[in-house]
Amino acid sequence: MQHDTAKRRQDLRNIAIIAHVDHGKTTLLDAMLKQTGAFKDKSGESRECIMDSNDLERERGITILSKNTAVKYKDTTIHIVDTPGHADFGSEVERVLRMVDGVLLLVDALDGPMPQTRFVLKKALALGLRPIVVVNKVDRPNCDPHAVLDKIFALFMELGASDHQLDFPTVYAVGRDGWASKDYHVKTNDLSYLFETILKYVPGPLDMDAEPLRMLVTMLDYSSYTGRIGIGRIFQGTVATGTMISLASPISQPVTRKVVQLMGFKGLTRVPVLTARSGDIVAMAGLEGIEVGDTVSSVDAPGVLPGLEIELPTLSMEFYANDGPFSGREGKFVTATQLKERLYREQQVNVGLKVEDVPGQSGFKVAGRGELHLAILIETMRREGFELCVSKMVVITHQENGVTVEPVEYLVLDSPSAFQGAAMEALGRRGAQMKDMKVGDDGRVRFEYVVSSRALIGFKSEFMTLTKGAGLMHHNFHGFMPEGGFQAPKRNGVFIAKEAGKSAGYALNGLQDHGIMFIGPNQDVYSGQIVGEHCRSNDLVVNPCKEKKQTNMRSSTSDMAITLTPPVNMSLEQAIEYVEEDEYVEVTPKSLRLRKKVLDHSLRKRGEKEYF
């Protein structure tokens, strides 16, 4: 392969977009799609966040899965890959960067570079990519694009950027309004300046059509018609529909497969193509057994490209079909067989996920990259109509030279200085080791810690409470260290419903003096369901359905006035963090309930005190 003598294609550019959560990445992409005519809504109306293609992504404002699209500007096709902006989906980011020749680093004109930006930018710079810096949202009040640019330059220096990378081109933009300019004081009519900058500074892919075929599979998709679909970039050679190819990885023997279907990208859709050449990003269907990191090569001259590092899962939890008394009331998919089929199908495309059967039970152990990673999967299944029970999260440990090691994370916190002491104290209790601390001119403090994944479970909600929602938190996998001595603080006991029925205000009024309630009046409950938290450490079996006894005595006004405190409604993540080892979160399309694994009181541990 003569890389130095090969020409570059002028009709193609491959770029990725890197940004922190909510810095306007997807909005800018939408504007690029609209202005190049790649997106036309059938209804004639424009919908925001086209690239965030599932409902969860739109609601949470985060991108979960990388998506490929292509726009045509003048005579050049620009392949754009939208990357996730959250640490739990970091393995997606790393794979995407191997497919592109340049990156757009998108930074908010007010917030400046954030922790997530740092994590992904470091990987991009290490791969030798030269970013184009896009300072977005320059119309925000009180923003200072020049100060942000200085921060970006300092960040590049800190991350060891080369002189070539430090000489980065800058574009000022307002993605929402769809304009980009060389000078943020000068508003333009469109994104032409951004497109021209991409054509000028992002090199085209090397034209290596004459070499033997080599394509690295960086993403997977699944179709019920064609099976697994491998998505990746052709680094050299050409391929056509119907061709026989060799499929291999650094750790597996080559196998021969037929390319049943070859697809390119146009706008937001995949379009069948007959042939593809070096530099193209394509999807191939019909390659049975294909995995991320595999190399597609020609049968005549098979070869293997350097594989991709996929970070190991750090947390696991068990999934079971819902066996509670209310099973089947709200969901369409309630059997263990349906649950198994769905989880193993997810594993086909969700590379950071590992699924295996629980020995001797009809459950499944699902391992993922973090709390959000697993919570997103559960929420997605819930919306599809599944009913399931999930257990407490457990950190995955390994044995190294006879020593038990556990995953540790590199944690970056950014908070107003007023909350600095509370945040440091909370992390001290969790056994975190401080690595760095910087006080900014804007009155914010940035801490960097190394902390075990086990100690981080449940920390995000505590941190957001401590900082009154003003804190920013980012963490990514750092490695394995010998198991620490951190023990999670013991939670208070819970109220467990004694029998099935409808909750009564009279009973809840008596219970709320002794703890916090998770249910309101007139709600269906069943025996073994957790209906509240006790103010002490022991569990109590209670009767939340007890009505006031009727007598023929006239009741006084004071008896009639019952004031109930509103119940605590937990989010899915909070519920998963809350449960203990002998409990489940019951997830249905309309409800979240907490329950004991063993519903029958007589079968559960003895010594539980009856109350009410």
C-alpha cells in the first residue's frame, strides 16, 4: 500500500461531530440536512432534532447511538457521523473516530469546553485528526466567543495537540437559525461558510481502489429480513453486491460470505448501491456472524486490519419476566421467551452490552457500560410494551494474579464553588481519590477523581441534589484496581404491603408519620409490594388498604380532615439505585413498582414486625 503516492478523492469527505450534551450538535446537523435538501418532511412541516431518531433521545436531549448520514454540497458528498455525547456510550465514540478524516468540535459560546468534550477530543487528537472548531450559539446573551476560543486552545495544549492540530480553523454559528460565519458579529444567511471550511480543511479519503479490499466493521445493525448488517468504512479496494468476501478478526479464522445487499447513505436513509469504493462508508447485509472489529477483505487477498478496543462492561443486573400479581395488565410482551428474544436481539447491535442466561432460573444477566446505558435499555423495552422485573445493579469484578479487582472510573465534576465542600465530603465518604482541582474565573470549581464504579452507583442523584441542579458530572472507564473497602451506606427499611387491595387515605395517614410513602390513595397494591420507606432500619409489613371502621357515632370534624403528603415518584434510574439485593423494580409500560423478590411474607425472613 503506497499511502504517500495515492491520490485523494475530491468528491467525498468523512467527518464526525464531537460535542458535549446539549451544545446544539443535533440541531446544527438538522440545519445542514435541511439546507442541502436532504430532509423534506412529507407533511411540509419541519421537525426539530431529525437526527435524534428515537423518542428517548428527543426527550432526554442526548444522542445514544451513532448515526450516519450524507449530504451533497456542490459536487462533494459529505458523510457525517453523529456521535453520542454521554460517557456510558463512549465505546460508540471511539469506533466512529476510526471511520473519519476530520472532526467538527462543537462548543457552546457561553459554556465553553466541557468534560465530555475533553474525553472525546483526546481520542480524536491521539488519532491525528485535525478538528474544525465550531463555536455555536453565538447569539446567546453574555457569551464571549473569544474567551471560549482561548479555553479551547488551552485544552488542546493540555491534551498534547501537535502544532498542526493547534492551528485549527474556527467557524462561528447559530445552529438553530442555520447560519455560520467567519466573524461572529456578521450574521449570514446560511451554513455555506461551514461547508466551505469542511471542504478546505478536511482531507478527502485516499483513492486506493486498485488495492485489495479492506473494510473495518465499526457498527452493527439488525434487520429481520437480512439478519446482521455491518457498517464501516472501506479503506481500500472496491466491492459490489453479490461479491464473495472474506470475513475475519484478529482472533478468528477467515470465513467466506456473500454480500447480499450493499447500501450507501443519502440524507437520513440508506439506499441500495451496486458498487462502493475506497473511502465510502457503507452498510453490508448478509454477512452472518459479523462482529464489530471484523475486517471485510477480498477472497483472493484476505487480510485483517488492527481491531477495535471495546471497553468491557462494568455493571450488571438481572432481568426477569414479570411474575407479580398484576402481570399482563399493561404490557404486550410478558413471557420469558419474548424477553429472551428481545435481549439477545439487542446484543446483536448494542456492542457495549453482554447478555447471558441466569443458571437454573428463567432470567438473564445483562451487563452494560453504566447506569444510564442499562436504564436506557429498560426504558426502551418498556415503551415497546414489555413487562419485566430488574434486580439491583452489581459491579463486575475480575481476578488478576489471584487478586480481586474492580472497575474504577475517572470522574470529572464541575460545580459552583458554593457547593464545593459538600461535593468533596460526599466523594470522601465514597472512597474517591482526588487527582486534580481547578478554580475557574467564573466562580466554578472543577474536580477530578478516581473512584470505583461501585461507589458511583447512586451518586449522580446525590450530587445533583447537593448542587441544586447546577453541577455537571462526567465519568469514563479508567481501568481495574484492587477491590476497595467502600461499603454503600445502609438504606432505611421499607413498608411492605400485607395484602392486595386499594390503598386507603386513612391507612396512609397513619403510615406517613413513620416514613415516606411511594403510593397515593386509591391505588392498586399487592402483597409483597414496597409502598414506602420506614424511618428506621427495619422492614415493616403494613396494611395500606385499611379503611376506618364505621360506627353509628357522629364523627367530629377533626376526624374527617386528613392531610396526605404527596408520595415520592421515582424515576427509573432512581428506582434501580434504590432497591436492595432481595428486591426488584417491576417495570411495565405505565407503572414503576418496587417489590420484594419473594412476595409471600411467610416465606420471607422471620422476625418482621407487623404494624397496623
